[in-house]
Amino acid sequence: MRTNLERMIKVKGVESVKLEEIIKEMSKEQLEKFKKERYEKFIKPLMEGNVQKIKEERQTLQENLIETKN
């Protein structure tokens, strides 16, 4: 079962498609799976990296504060 988008790519030789066009063709289940995959692959690592950077900065600030007290 091909979507209109898949047919358009195969017949017209389209090399790129806007994300909005792909999302319009998705069922609710496909869209939810897509959102979850994007979160796990892109958003979550960025957020975890930000949290780690904040922890490192906090540690550095605490160390600097202790050094200045001494």
C-alpha cells in the first residue's frame, strides 16, 4: 500500500520532500512513532548534554568559591 507521496517520489523522480508533506501523509500512529523517534534521537541527547554542562559549570563554580574562601 503506497501513499501518494511514495508514488510521487517514484514517478516524478523527486529527490527531496518537505517534512510537512511527509507528516500530512502519516496516520496518527505513524506520527506518534515519528515524534517519539525524533525525541529519542535528537531532543533527548541535547537535553542530557545541557544538563551535564550545567552540572559541570556548577561544580566549577563551587570549586572556585571554595578556593576564594581559603
